[in-house]
Amino acid sequence: MPIASTASGMWSLLDRCINTCLDAHTFCQQDYDENFIPTRLIDIGSDSCPRIKVINTVDTPQSSRKFMRYIALSHRWGTSKFFTLNESNILQCSQEIDLDALPQTFKDTVDVSRLLGYRYVWIDSLCIVQDSIADWERESATMGQVYRNSIFNIVASESDGPRYGLFKKQEPSHLAPFEISFQRSQFEDSYICYIDSWYHTQNETLLSTRGWVLQE
């Protein structure tokens, strides 16, 4: 489903849920470390300057780091090649990343983050130098902290690779309640909805077949 056609009410609901969690869910925040921030983040800019680039947070003043709340992404890499951070393009990526060069899942993540008012995103393939063993070993060791300290985690659960995007059409009959009529009964007609549908389908998604996603 194209993001432009998504009802604005859904984004308002998501925004309220996130703010409620941040303000009132002490259990969700008990492991949050306000002093932790990933080595790199993707700065997706602002309305006035929507340029996308990779930033090194080591260069950020300590007083500003705690305000750099970010969204993380879980996704399958698949078998097709796509744009990643490498030693040959890290300088260019620190200046600007061409949005059109990114696969659809990454573009959708940028759109969702902007709609919800967050400026920073963490995506493994753009925040870890992929052809540097030393960088990968150092950054992969902090993955648990990266996901635990994000505002929330976007999950591309149905995509076999990043080119497929975050959104797909759903079968309405799987989610819509249906009516049951009781003949010669004291009960009034009722509606039934399978409330565990979402949890059931999540256990069968493509992303759930990855062992790595348990940490994410």
C-alpha cells in the first residue's frame, strides 16, 4: 500500500501510542540508557532541508547526544545487491545520500520517520561499513544496545529483501469481525473477531525465519 494513500488517522494513532509509551510506560523505559547512541546514524533532515546523510555521532557534543532519539529498522537482506555503506563511499554518504539510490524499504522507513517527526534512523547496512571487518566486529557487538535504545523498531516482516518495501495489501477477511446469529436463543446476535490474528501471522513471517532477528 503506497504510503501516500494511508489514512492520516493511522499516523495520528501511532503518534499517540508512541508518546503514551514514552511518557507512561515505565517498564518499557527501565532498560533505556540515555547515554548510549550508535556510532553512526542516518540524518534524514527536516522539512526545510530534507537532505539525507550518514553522521558520525562521535563528532556530536555530549550535551546534544541525548536529544538524538532514533528509529531502528529490522529487515531481511535477501539475495539482490543494494546500496550499502562502504569505505569507498563513506565520505560521499557523510555529505549526502541520493534517496533514489536506496531500496524501497529504506525509502519507506525515511517516510515513516518523517511522518512521525523523528530525524534520525539506524539501518545496519547504512550505519556499518560493510567492507570493513574491524568496523563490522565493533558495531555488531553493540547491536543489542542499538535496538534496545531506539524509540521503536520498524519491522519489514513480509519483505524477502529491502527492495519490496514496508507495506503490502492485507486480506480484509482475515481481520474483519463477522456476525453470528443465534436462533431461538436468549443471546442477541454477536460479532466475533480473531484477536490473535496479528500475533499468529507474525510468527510465520519471512523475517521471523532469521535467528538474528531474535536480538532485534
